[in-house]
Amino acid sequence: MNVLGIETSCDETSVAIISNDILTANLISSQDFHSKYGGVVPELSSRAHLQIIIPLLKDALKKSNLELKNMDLICATAGPGLIGALLVGLTFAKGLAYSLKKPFVAVNHIEGHIFSGFLMKEKPEFPYLVLVVSGGHTLLLLVESFTRVIKLGTTVDDAAGEAFDKVSKLLGFGYPGGPQIERAAAFGKSDKISFPIADLKEPFNFSFSGLKTSVLRYVQSNYKDASLISLDDKNEIAAAFQKAVVTALIKKVEKALSQFKVKSISLVGGVAANSELRKSFEKLSKQHNLKLVIPDLEFCGDNAAMIAFRGMKSYEHGLVNDLDFSPYPGLTPQHFS
Ligand code: KG4
Ligand code: ZN
């Protein structure tokens, strides 16, 4: 079976092909030009998706040694994401499914991330605990099977990636912030400043807006202007902030591990690229004697391989979507119980 996956939910255009359970292409085109605006500009994102999607599809077919007519299933991200950006990939995929007379599956982007560990050689074993940390979402979930995912907690305000992006902007680094904060933090000591970690009533929820505000207050009370912060000080602020985020995330994962019996743990989404967070997960998995699955960097950020995989599994469990399926910007109550 040949499965085509298409992802255009934000600022990455991606086309992937899974052929007889082997990933033969996962092409990702990142829209780097957003960095000069300090964040993703939705309309520019949609236009860039439109320009690149057909060349990417052609390259993915060539790389896989396949033709469009060989595709058996067409999958695309339907949400959550930027509505205009989603429309490009989703409409393109529906058009392909219609003209090829092949089934179509609309994939939830977060479900793509949740199961992205299956793209690795060493796969998660059910039941597993997964932490989804991306630019728009922070979710702690218990995954019992390909059809049963239980939400344990989520952020009550900013997503972890969003906090990285906002603090990066505050320190005068560019967008996306995560990699720049990580780079700066590598040169700073994390114990010079102590930023607070939210203590919420709900056991598995997260909050990052207080942390972001305390970084802002720290900068305002110690410097006349953010542009006057020395590089050394920026590195220290970045290191202390990164430590606070990692500690906050790990605290909730540990709490969940004390309540739920699982076989594996998985860390997914764009922020899963963070090496301090990866190290903390490695430590945790050893302490609890659990299998750890963190996808390779190519599968942490947005990619169509995870969309093709999730779509294929949904199809194998009987899902086929109508061609009038509409994109959706956020998670709806029917996603995760
Ligand atoms: O999953 P993703 O590619 O897109 C969304 O679905 O949102 O995640 C993007 C997020 C951005 O906020 C970016 O700053 C963050 O992932 N990120 C990182 C790192 N690399 C990317 N955050 C922390 N450390 C990193 N190394
Ligand atoms: Zn994502």
C-alpha cells in the first residue's frame, strides 16, 4: 500500500510517502522568511504553501520511484492550525483523492505528533505516556492504542514552544525562539537566576505565562532597555528560563508516571528537539525502567511522515473521510476524551 501524506498547518510545507510500511520520502520546506516579521504571517504562509506544494509532491514521487496513480490512500492535516494554510494542503489532497478515485483521510495534526514515535526503528509500546510540546500545544496524554488516547493535562495559557518564542523575542533573538534560546543557554549558567514554576490545582496541567512574565519583570527591573542586556546576561537568562520550562514539564510527567502504569514514554513536537529536555527524559526513563522513544529531529517539527502514518493507521481502523471535510483551527472536544 502506498500512502501519501500532506502537511501545511503552519510554516512548514511537507509531503511524505509511506510505501509498504517504509517511509520512502519526507520532504519538508520551511518558510524561513517569517523570521524577519518576528512570527508566522498567516497570509504569506498560505501563499508559500501554494507555490511549493506541487514541486514537493513531484520530488517525493521521484524519490520514491512511484507515480501519482500508484497512491492508494491520500492523507492531509485538517487541523489544528492556520485556517488558510490548512486549506491549501487539505484542498489539494481532496482534489487528488477525487481525481485518482482513492480514499481520503483527514488527519489531526496533534495525533500526528502523538504517534510520531512510530516512525522510529524502536517504537513505543502501548500503553505509553506522551508529552506533546509544540509551538501551539502542550499536552500530556495516555495512549492506550491507535484508537484510544486519554488527555491527562494541557496548558492553561501559553504553550511551551510559545513561551520559548516569546522569551526569545524579549531577549532580541529571532523566531523561532526555541533553537536560539537553547544555543544561548548552552553558554550560560542556569543557577544564577531562579524563575518560578507554576503550581496548579489540576495535577497534570501546565502554565507558562507566569514564567514568561517573570522573565519580562526581571529584564525590566535590571535593565533600562532589553537592547542593553549583555550577551553573557542573555545567556544566563536563557539558561534559567530553559531550566524552569524543563523542570515544569518533567514534574508533571513524573506525577503521571506515579499514577499510571505504562510501558514506554515518548516526547514529541517541535520542543522535543531541545537537548536539555531530551536529556531529562532519558534520565526519567532510566529511573523508571521504561522504554523511551523520542523521534529524530526530522520527525519532531512539523512533517508529513507523521501525517501519512497517522492517516494510514486511522484508515486501517476503518476511517475514510468525505471530500467535503472542512479544516478546523483548534482542538475540538471530540479530540481526546
Ligand atoms: O511542532 P512544531 O514544529 O510546530 C507546531 O505545531 O507548533 O513546533 C514549533 C515550536 C516553536 O515554538 C519552536 O520555538 C520550538 O518548537 N522549538 C524548540 C526547539 N526547536 C524548536 N523549542 C525549544 N528548543 C528547541 N531546540
Ligand atoms: Zn506541530
